[in-house]
Amino acid sequence: MTSKEIAQFRKNLLAWFKTHHRKLPWRETKEPYRIWISEVMLQQTQVKKVLEYYQKFVDRFPDVQHLAEVNLQDVLKIWEGLGSYARARNLHKAAKVVMRDLAGEIPSDYTTFRKLPGVGEYIAAAVQSIAFNQPYAAVDGNVKRVLSRLFLTDSPVNQSTAAKIFQANADLLLDRSEPGAFNQAMMELGATVCRATSPTCIVCPVNNFCGAFQTARQRGFPVRHKSKPIPEYHLVAGIVHKDKRMLITQRKRDGLLGGLWEFPGGEIQAQETAGQTCVREIQEQVDLSVEVIAYLTRVKHTYTHFKIVMDVFRCNYQSGDVALNKPVDYRWITIDQIDQFPFPRSNHKFIPLLMQGEENNNE
């Protein structure tokens, strides 16, 4: 695009955004903390889902001081079901750094903000531009799709080596007088008009600048590398009963689902039945001998990079003491205490059956 075309592109896009943008709670504030929370939640998560969590989160933790002072378990419980729990853990770590090292002030400097735990290039650019009017172009999946169609970019959007190409084009278009509004407008355009399927190009405010629209090649962009089929794992989980209590264990804080609680179990090995795996995994994880007494259910769940099929069993405690070796943190809880702990979504798929069973036992 020529400099004149770029200037008109910016004008058209911003005028459209100011009239047609969705009213979202994080757009009603210039508070850096709330903008930061929203952008972290919106990573790889649809707006509709974030709306279920955002207000609950900021009501519970209204500022960075409140977030820094609470226990991580409180943060994970509020985040429960939103997925990608590393985001919550890093937010909590970052809040502590802000309070300890930055006098409780979220940095208005890109470089300083970028150093906080969990703050990547996109989060840094989005927060700095929206909250502080700093001239950084934010490039998320929606923006990449818009850029790929505008410039007929052949580089795959899911290839890391193409990041510099998309960033350079975003920098070229960025309106430095209104960087926050411009970044949000680009994201909004990708989310509501320049959609992955069925883009509404006729009403697009910048369609006359779009190479894909002008050549009727919208379906050909963005280009993506074909992903490999994601693997599926067959797991078991055991509900270990002892004196009207159930055993739950906590995952290590680093790694997938870190800090969440779950029922012990693991992956089925060759030549094992699901029930045999359940007994073996509980013995190996928490040093307890158990007896499988009933099959509860099977649940399926899809994560970003793999799928699981999980068979769930009720077990009776026979012998052993978790506290002797304590390979993991653990609790013996009653069914009415279960809401106090954050669990993975896969566990939530069978927890209602446990509660229903307990109600039946009490009748």
C-alpha cells in the first residue's frame, strides 16, 4: 500500500470500529490492570467464554495488590474451566513482582512490562497500546487472518518463522496516534467480519484495500500448515473411599494443569485392564493399596495438543499411608468440600455423578 492508501485504511477502519464495536466490559475502562486481565483471558479463548469469567475475576481481585496477596489456589478456583492454567499462575506471579519490585504500579514501559511472568509480545503490545497509548502493533490470530488476506501473505499463520512478516505488516498499518483503538479495531474486524469461514466481505470497511477480496481468493487465506492428528491417550482415575472421605491429589505447579487437584490415576499400559491400571497407579502415586469396587463412567476430553479417554472407578482403601512418603500434596475430603478445590474440566465431567451417588447413599 502507498502512504496515502495506508492513511485511508486507518481512517476507514477506525470510523467503522467507533460505530460498530461490541460493547465489552474491558473496553469501558482505561485501568491497566483490568485491560491486562482481559487480554490474558482472551488468549486462545473466545470472547463469549471470557465474559463468563472476567467480571467474576475482577470482583474477587479488584486490583493488582489483591491478586498478589491471595493464595494461588484462590486464583485457580476462579479460573477453573477457563483452561490454559499457566496463564493464571503467571498472572499471580506477575502481580507479586509488580507489588514487590515496581511499587504496585503496572509499568507503562513496554520493555519493563514485557519482563513480567507470562507477558509475551502480544500481551505487551495490547496492554501498552490500549492502556497507555504506546505505539505497538498487537498481532493475534484474528489480526493475522486480516493481514494475510489484505497482503495475500503466503506464509502460514501457524508457522513461527512467519511471525516477523505479520508483525512487519501490522507495524506498517498501525495508527500511531490511536494505537489502542487501532489494535482493537483490527482484532474486532477479524472476529466479526473477516472471519475464518464465511467472511462478510461486502460490509468490510477496508475491502477496497484487500487483495483477497479484490481477487476473490478469500478462501485461500490465511495459509496454514496441515497439522498432524493429535494423539489420544487412554487413562484411568480412581475415587478412593475411606471413612466417608475421598482422596484427591494436587498436580505439580509447573506443567499442564499445574496446581489443580484431581483424583489419582494414570495411563493404561500394554496388557493391562483399566481396573488393573487403577490399582497400580494409586499404589505408585500415593502408596496405597486399594480394591476396585465399581466402574463409575467414561469421560472424554480434548486439550490443545492431545485427547484423553478416561475410565473412572470407585475404589475402597485397604492399606497404606500417603503421609509416609507424600510424593504429592493430598487431601481426604468429603463430597461437600469438593467445591473448595479447583479441578480440571475432565474431572468436572464425572464429579456430578459422585455427588449424585452420595445423595442416594444418604436417602
